[in-house]
Amino acid sequence: MNSAPVSPTCLAAEDLQHHFTSYDSIELIAMGGMGAVYKARQISLDRTVAIKVLTHECSSSMKFREIFNCEAKVMAKLNHPNLASIYDYGEVNGMLYIVMQHIEGRSLHDAAHGRAVAQNEAASLIAKISHALHHAHKAGILHRDIKPANVLIDSKINPVVVDFGLAHHADESTVKGDTVYGTPGYTAPEVLAPPYKADQRADVYSLGVLLHELLTGALPQTPYQPPSRYGKVDPRYDAVCMKALHPCAAMRYADAELLASDLEKILAGKELSTSSLMVVPAPHPAAPSAQELQIAPRPTSFKTLPAVKSTPLPSLNQLSKNPGQGKAAMMALAACITFAIAVITLIYSSLDSKSQAPVASGGSLIESTSAGR
């Protein structure tokens, strides 16, 4: 049993044992501001489970009670190998708790944070997660907080989606009061802007971010660069990422199953659709509005420069109508011709005199120069 010091936001394992008499071997495995997660053995069925417990402070909040109860009820409806199963939930000594499947492994965040993984392995993981979320979507459930920390990797490298604490039915608003649910960097644009409505395509967007991160080791940046720009990645993954990450929900995959289908086509060596939607780049974040752009003020006054009066050259037609101007032009032309003839005659005479100079016979000019030395 773990007796190490813990955060004041959660109970020590030995203290928790007094409230959960149906479980033993309780040990703390994770904690946060809302509570903690413990590993334990369910005595009656002799199986290892995870117990998630909220603090007294959180448990006393009606808002957190709604979220926590929603997680329990949502997960109880779902049955999929890539979704964590729920066994029990309730309240003890003023603390809300949920008992769920324990996954032997670690989170995707711990396993791959800041590092790219093999592209086929990344595609396989995201395809499985997509199938799991599609199963939840068919039940009318959105996860709304898909990120590496909410995906656990078991000993067989299978992903398991956990933490549906932010989940809501697809017909509900994604905002309660002034709070927008999600994680920066993974949340779809439509979730962050009024009227804060989202459907299954918001989860598809988060899957696209996750795929890009696994392929490159980094979150998408602005301006958006597809995965192949970061390294040797099959360009077909570029197309999948750009479609899943499109800032306009209508341009993304209509559901997570379609995303999984394209990834499985790549894994099987098949070609993807040539739809134009597959090659539209996705800017990150959305382009700023006109109000957010700093537009340079227009000048309020100009200095007026004095107008310059141009004098057009006379046309041939004008010259023919003015005898005086025409006669002067003809005389100037004749003078130019006479001068040109004189210059040509002078050049010709000079060349002729040079051609009559004596040259030694029987050899070239170069040979005669050499003999005289």
C-alpha cells in the first residue's frame, strides 16, 4: 500500500481504504486539481480496477457533480475494446467516485510526447481511436477533450480512450456559462466561437491534431505545414491530416469512421480519394477577423504639385499642313544626309590606303616579324 506524501487535493491511500472496504491493495497512481486516481483490487471478483475520486471541494460543486455523473452514465452505455469500461460509481463520505477498468500501461502523452512515432504505427493507433469514438458518437456522445493524456496505451500497444468527464450528448451546447470545454491546441475552432456548438466533427478535428503530432512530434503550427514537411512521411497522410484539420467543420470528414477508413486504406497500400477536399490546407489558428487586423490609416491630405504642361511632337500630318515647318524639316534632313556621306567617304579612304602597305612574300605577317628580330 502506498503511503507516500500526496497533494492536499487528494486522500492518502490508507485513508481511502476506510471508505472502500470492498477493495484492498489501494495505491495512488495519478492526481490533479480535481482529485486523484487509485489502483485497487476488487475483492469480490479478484480483479484490478481504477478508482477515480473527486476532492470534497469539487464534490460539493453542483457543476462538478453534473460533469462527474455524466462521465459515469456515458461510459456505462459504451462497450468497445478501445474505450475504458465502467464498473460502479457513487458517493462516499461526501466524495464522488467512479470505479473503472484499469489499463496496465501509460498515457500516450507519456509514451510519445515530443517524439514522432513510426507513421504506420501512428495511423494504426488513430484508426483504432477513431473507431472507438465513432461507437460513442453513434450513442449520441461526444468526448470533446481528445488529447494524448486521455489515451492510454496498454501492454499490447492498443489505445484505450478514457476520461469522458467533459462528454455531453451531441445535441447539447459545448459551453456552460462562460466556460468553454476542451484543451488548447486540440480543440476545434467552432468550439471556441459563438454559438459554441459542435458535433462529432469536433472530435475528428482533435483526432487530426493527434495524428499530426504523432507523425511529426509537434502540434500543428501557423501557417500550417503538412507532416511530410517535417520528415519522411507518406504524402497520403498529409491529405488525411489536412482534411481532418480543416478549420471549417463542413470540409472535414463527416465522421470518425471515415477518417479511420482512409487510414486503413493507406496501411493496406490503397489509394485515397482524389476529392479536392483532400488537398485544401488548414490554417492554424483560424484567420483573424477584420477587427483584429491593424489596418494602416488612410492619409487625410495630399500636397498638390503644379501641373506640367507637355508639348507634343508634331505629327507628319501636321507638318504637311504647315509649309513653313515642313520646309525647315526637309532642310535639316538634307544636311544630316550630306554629313553622313562625308563621314563614310573618309573612313573608306583610310582603309584603302592601309590595304596598299608592303607585306613580305612567302609567309605570314607573324613569320616576317620573327625573322627581323
